[in-house]
Amino acid sequence: MRVQLDRFEDRGMAVLLLYPDGREGFDVPRELLPEDARAGDVFEVSFARDQRETGRMAAENKSLLNELLGRDG
């Protein structure tokens, strides 16, 4: 997926638009971008699932739910 940096906002956020159509956008913290990033720059973005962390969070959430519902195990 590619995004284009549209602008920086005063609240420390960067507005990114899906590239090339530019119809959809989203905000990200400015510190996630390279220090020299400028409006108009295009970035390649990818996502990778962290299976280990996903499993750990599922187990933690299940444990918390069981605790709230007064269930054992």
C-alpha cells in the first residue's frame, strides 16, 4: 500500500492519503515518519501480523473475562 503525506497538523499528527487516488486518508503521529519527511512524499506501507503477540493478547483477554465473570480457568 502506498500513501502520500498531505500535511502536518499542529497537534503533532501527519495526514496521509491513500496513493494515488487520495480520496481516503488517516492521521498518524508525526514521529512515525522520517525526520526529513515533507508534504508530497510518497511512502510504501506494509503490515505484518505478530502471531505471538496476538495469541498472548487473546489469552490475556480470556483470562480477564473469566475473572470478571467469576469463572475458573
